[in-house]
Amino acid sequence: MRILKYSPTVIVLICLTTSGCTSPNSTVIPSSVATETMLSPTAAPITPTPVAVVQHPSDGWKISDVIMIEKVSEVTGYTDYQYLTPDYDDPYGGEPAGVFWSVFSAMLQIEFRAHTQGGMEKLEDYRTAAMPGSVTWLESPLWDTGCFYYLDEWIAEISVVRGETCYFISFVPTAYPEFEPIDLATKLMEMFIKNSNV
């Protein structure tokens, strides 16, 4: 610890130049000294880790608010997607939905949905519609619980719950033969959640 000594003349000058110094018995500590004593010699500096989050309206958010075509392409490697808003899209009812599809092959279609309330109930609704024996539970720090399964012999789905929201993705695995179905589903879901702040 450094002990800084000041002469009486320096202390008087500091007192005269400091607003609110009305008492001759008041003790004035120079700002440089006060700043040094506030730092602990054993405390390591804390550097916050920035988290990139796409902001969207808390009410009535759409799939297109959080997922761009480029983001889907980064995961799948395909670049000819177009965005489609389905009839069942209900953003202001808390159930946004969006579809990324290709004019070259309907098999490439990937559907994204979210249910911002009653997440666990929605997850169970999806899970119970799965083909028997096809459900695989998935763990991730990005969601509370979730599973991958086949709806039928062609369509695979992943449903996860994070907080009160259920996130859902549907796609055709045979349209993406270079991926293991669970791996592709997981990557798409991670992208979905990372780009959402719900």
C-alpha cells in the first residue's frame, strides 16, 4: 500500500479549490488517492462476454424477424431458399411460423414454428404424434428439454422447450443426405434459438 504525504500548504489549496469545503476541520482526500484505494490488488479484471442477439418485438414477432435465408444456408449449404409465410402463421397469437423452400425441389423445405406460451404442453403434443420408437431426447445448454423424432418415414422433426416457449423445426432428411438427421436438426435448432431472444 502506498502512503501519499501532502504538506499543509497542498491540503489548504485542495480545500480552497474543492466546492462545499466550509469547515477547516474537514478532511479532503485527493481524487487520485480515492481511486487507487477502490481497486483491490487481488481482484482480477472482469471482461464481459458479448452475446450476439437479434432483437425482435416482444409481441407479435415473426420467424422472418429472427431467421434470415443466409442463416439457413450457412447450416445446410444450400443457397436457393425462398421465404414463405404459411396460412397458420399467427405472430400476434404467439404462434409464429415460417417456411424456407426451394423452387428447384420441394423436398428441401424446412419449417420453423414457435409457441410462446405453454411450451411443455406443445412439446408433448408434438412428441405424442411421433412414430413409435423414433424419439431421441436431446440435451443442450440452449434449451431445457427437447427431442428429435420422425413423424413418418419421410419427415423428421425436432421440438425443444426454452422457458415458456416451444421451438419446432420440420424437414425431410433425405433431401440433405450429407447430414446425419439428428445433427442437422440440432444445428438448425441451435441457430433458431441463438438468433432469438424470446
